Amino acid sequence: MQNFRFENETKIIFGKDTELEVATEVSKYGQKILLHYGGGSIKKTGLYDKVIKSLNDNDISYVELSGVKPNPRLSLVKEGIDICRKEDIDFILAVGGGSVIDSAKAIAAGVKYLGDVWDFFDGKAEVGEAIPIGTILTIPATGSETGDTTILTNEEGWYKRSMSHKNIRPKFAILNPELTYSLPNYQTAAGGVDIMSHVFERYFTNTLDVDITDRLCEGTLKCMIKNLPIALEETNNYAARSEIMWAGTIAHNGLLGTGRVEDWGSHMIAHEISAMYDITHGATLSIIFPAWMNYVYQDNIDRFVQYAIRVWGVEMNFQDPEKTVLEGIERTKEFFKKAGMPTSLSEVDISRDSIEEMAEKCVLSGPVGNFRKLFKDDVVKILEMAF
Ligand code: NZQ
Ligand code: ZN
């Protein structure tokens, strides 16, 4: 196990009706807030009305900025920064999914920075002072609710890039599993794939002696394997929705990666697909992960054997351990398929002609991933295997 520091200061408020506590939490940080949300799902579910009532009852004034799109865009972030400056906003409340939270984080980082907020994303500047943010999460998926990362798409050139800084980590995250009942199955499944992928990015490591995090990863994956099909079958199953929601946070709050080298190659490839084709994040991962696994497993057969046996209950084939590994990868793919997610690029109408460009952009700042460092040729091969 490697040396590590673990810090996660986000307060988590979990359970039924917890959204009613929002004003109490907000009032600890600000009196004039930016209420940031997406395309309107929060209005359909009634969550918007509850939030507004809670703010009004507590004399917290607000300005609204809606319209965050999945794979959030830089242009709306710039609009948000202008509003915050003009209106003297001292807190941002993000109500929605990872896209809304990421957009809020970028606004928070940009308000007090005089340059272009994209500078943080292409490494030209580091985040300084940020205004505080908090969130009511409506889709378990990205883990952005307690994370220090934001991922944006720059419409100029269609680059999707991330940046991380402790100053943009939300102060609080309100997680009420009932708020996820309204999710279409496709979004529930995409979120589920994302959660599992955040575990994979940590689980597939060459770091030795990491039993505790191995077991936590395996437990989180098994929880998803059990509960995702239940939530897809019974939309309003509180028990299953709760497990998934908490797993989403656990998978990406930093705990599962402690003491080990993480990978992140598959996410980097997946981001290029979303940037070019605006495809749901989880759908790019259900396509890329099985291909990546098939491409790299020979580098550390033991780890993939462990995955197959402990996570999927595959029986060990002592004569031919590779068969055990391949069965584990196949079961992963089948699980994604059964959940209604695509597992090949051809299913989402991507042209082979764009492989070169996606691979080129993916390694623009150098090779990606750590389990195996992936150069442009490797990314091309993985994308080809994903057809
Ligand atoms: O916009 P609205 O109308 O709210 O609809 C959203 C959106 O269309 C809908 N939705 C959300 N909650 C709902 C709901 N519909 C009905 N009922 C509800 N309760 O779901 C759609 C997807 O929302 P989005 O926020 O885009 O989903 P997600 O949370 O998966 O976020 C995806 C974004 O986060 C990034 C992804 O790349 C992508 O841009 N990620 C961020 C990470 C981070 N910050 O650490 C890590 C992840 O790996 C990921 O890359
Ligand atoms: Zn992800």
C-alpha cells in the first residue's frame, strides 16, 4: 500500500425529505445565491417548488440559471460567472446531476478569477479562491456531489476536459433516494455504469498489498450488481435506490483509491466520444470498459482472475486462467447489456473515420491510464475493439 492523504469535507445529508433542510444548510454560507439547474426535470418532479419555498421561508434571495445540458458547456459557465459578479452572489446551489454540479463548480472557480475560466481546464492557471457551493443530487452517477473535480465541454473545438481543486468541493450534498424515482431507466442504468466504472478505475491497479480497498471495491460492485436490476424493474424501490445512491458517492469520494495507483484511461477515452458525439457519459463507459479490459488483462492476469472470481463468482479454471478472466469480462458486458446500455460503438452510430481524431485528442497531453500507459496507437486499437 502506498502513502496517502485522505480528506473529504463534504457534509452528507442522506434520506427521505432531506431536501427540506436545504435553506438551513445554505444559510451557513450565503444570503444571495445562484440556483443552478438543468433542463427542467426538477420542475416536473416538484423539487423546484420545494427548494424555492425553503429559500423564501428563510429569507434567502436567489437568482436562477437553468439550462445546464448533459456534458455541460463552457458558454453557460461563462454566463453564470457574469451573473454571480453582477448580482454579488455568495453561494451556488446546484440542484440536479453531475452536469449541473460540474457547471456550478466551474462557475464557483471562475467568479474571482480575472482570466478565462478555461485556463483551469487546460492547465494554464490553478484555482484560487472559489465561492462555496452545495448540492441536492437527483441522479446517482458521477460522485461529483462530494468530489473536487469538474468536467466541461468547450464548444470551440469540442474538447471535454477536467480539472480538480479542493476549493470547489461542495460544502454539503443532500441525497434523498426518493428524488431518483423519476429517472428514466436509461439514466438510472447510465448512472449505474458510471458508478461501477469509478470503481474499476481504482480496482484495476498494479499496486500490491491493497486488500482493504480491494474488498471495499468488490463490495461496492456487488452492491451495484444486486441493486441496479431491482431499481430498473421497480422504479420506486427505496431500498435499492438508497444502495445505489450511497454507492455512487462511495465509489468516487476518494476512499476506494487510497493507497493505490488509479487508472482513468477508460474515462479519458470515453470523454473523447462524448465530446465529439455528445453521448451520455455512462453509455460511453459501457462501450469502452469491456474493450479496455480485453486489451490490457494480460498485463496482470492475477488481478483480472480475482475480479472474475470475487465480483462475478466465476469458477477458477486452473488449466487455463485466461478463460476465467474472459468469463469475468463477458459477464461485465452482459450485465451492461441487460441494463439496456450499449456495449459497442456501432450501436451508437459512430463512424470509424473519427477514431484517429478521438485518439489524437485523447493523448494530446501525453499517454493516458496507469494500469497500462496508453499511447495513441493503443487508444486506436481499443476504439477499434469497441466496434
Ligand atoms: O437536465 P434535467 O432536466 O435535470 O435532466 C437530466 C439530464 O437530462 C436528467 N435527470 C437528472 N436527474 C433526474 C433526471 N431526470 C428525471 N429525474 C431525475 N431525478 O438526467 C439527465 C442526465 O443528467 P446529468 O447531470 O448529465 O447526468 P450525470 O450525473 O450522469 O452527469 C454526467 C456528467 O458528469 C461528468 C460526465 O462526463 C458528464 O459530463 N462526470 C463528472 C465527474 C466528476 N465531476 O467527478 C466524474 C464522472 O466520471 C463524469 O465524467
Ligand atoms: Zn465517470
